[in-house]
Amino acid sequence: MPGRALAALSSRRADEAASCTPARAKCRWFQRGKAVTFKILFLGIGKIGLPMARHLHSAGHAVLAYDIDPARMRLGEDAGLHLAPSADAAVQQADVVVSSLPHDAALLELASWLRSKGHAGQAWVDTSTVSLAGSAHAAQEVAQAGIEHLRVTISGNNHMAEAAQVTVLASGAQDLYQRLKPILQCWGPAQFYLGPAEQSRLMKLVLNLMVVQTSAMLGEALNLGQRGGLAWQSMWEVIGASAVGSPIVKAKAVQLKAHDYTPTFTVHQMMKDVGLMLQAGADLHVALPQLALTQQQMQQAIAQGDGELDYAAIIRVMTRACGQTPP
């Protein structure tokens, strides 16, 4: 990655760099138990990336992990992962680069770095939630170096990633998808191939639109019932047993019954995704008026100090709009 990110990737733990020298020299790859299928450089071991990297390691793939955040590197080491002391050297040895990144800027920075430091015949699996245009540009960038790009998005939260229960959505060359399917199967029981280009990115936005609108729907419904005298706990019991008790509603109910907004995904993080959804709607000429209203309610949540709570905190915004103080 160019700039500060590349400097961090290249210089971290320089005292260990002798174990992995540049330009296709021997690199310390590790495996457990059975023959290695892929040599994988995993970049970005955050809340989702860390368990995903760990599942690949547990499955017997040779995994080296890297993150520009020293705290995440320590967590990776504590989780039993082997760390890449030099990303420049590690990428030269990797069959596959897997990345889990926060936004378009990081994706494009990594694509430029891979074009410079990667090698022809390499595969790049990116699992980030990014814009359709950014993803297409990144694929074009690495293609100039002979690197194939499989776009992979994940439906599920960090708890599902820990349990290897996420749904995996993929798009790109179909033969590449088939070759890399052993990697994708480490992350969850269901994998879907959706097309040759940005289809997996779009499908992730479709799913997340439904997720965030579920919270908006709950906000209106629960505040209506509460204002009319229904008990909060009773409403959740009925909702869970009713026709609207979908998996996402039941999953959120575990915390929300106790007014617990400990985040699986914060308001700030969901705001980024909502922006991507609205941009996709504008690019594809699809009006999304309900989502636009939800974006405004999430802005209110941030203004009211709830930006680091779970995105379901928009329920609290609606409670305040009813003249009540949320617990």
C-alpha cells in the first residue's frame, strides 16, 4: 500500500524481517496438520477479518496475517496466527491475498500496492463492503499486473464470523471462484456465485439495506406499542413468536429486550454502508426514499451521542421523538 499504509506494512517489526526477505526469497509460511492448499497473505485482521484468518489457518492453509494497527497484530498473535513481518516480502510468496478493509480509499490503495508488489498468476480475494465503482476500478488496476480479483462479500456479524456461520457472496471469473472455493468454505456453510463483475458488492448492499430498514421498522413499531401502554418485554416475546420474527429480528431481540445497544456494527459504520446504498441507487436510477429517511434518523443518533452504539440505536431516536427518554 502506498503512503503511510505501505510504510506501516513494510517497516513494522523490522527486527524480524530477516525471516522473510524480499523478492521471492524463502518466506516463513506455516501450516497445521495437513498439506497446504494455498499460501495466503491476509491483510486486515479486524473484528471480521481476524476470525476469518483464523479459520483459514485452522483448515490447514499457510496463512501470514498483517494489519497496520499494532493492537490488532497483538490480537492476531494471541489467536495463534503467524504474522508477516514484511508485507512486501510476504506478498511475493503468496498464492492468494485476502483483504478485509474499511472503505474505498483503503481498497484502492491496496490495489495500487498489489499492482506494484504482487505478481502475475496471483489471486486477490477482497471481502470489504465498498462501492461498485471503487471495486471495478480496483479490479482493473490489479489486472494490469496479471492478478485476478474475486470480489467476496460477507453477510453476517462478527459473532457469526467467529462461528464460521456467515453467508459468502462472490463475483468475478467463475473459474477463479471454483478454484478458490476451498477458502470460501472455511467461513460459512453457504457460498453463492452471483456473476462476473460487481454482483456480490451489490448483493451485500441489498442485504444491508434490508437489515438497516428492519431496525427502522422496529423503531416505529416498538415506540407505537410502548406509547400505547404495551410492555417492552411483552412486545419482544410476541414479535419473536409471530410471522415477523425473522432471523435478524430474533438475533437483535437478544440484546434489545434488555435495551442493550452494545454494537455488533455501530451507527457510524452503518452510515458508511447507507451512503454506498444511496450512491448505488443514484447510479442505477432507483429511488430509495425510505432509506434516505433512515439516513437522516441515523444522523440524529450521531448528533444525540449514540454514534458508537449499535445501529439499532435509531430506535432511541424515535423514542426521543415521542417525548420519552430511552433507558
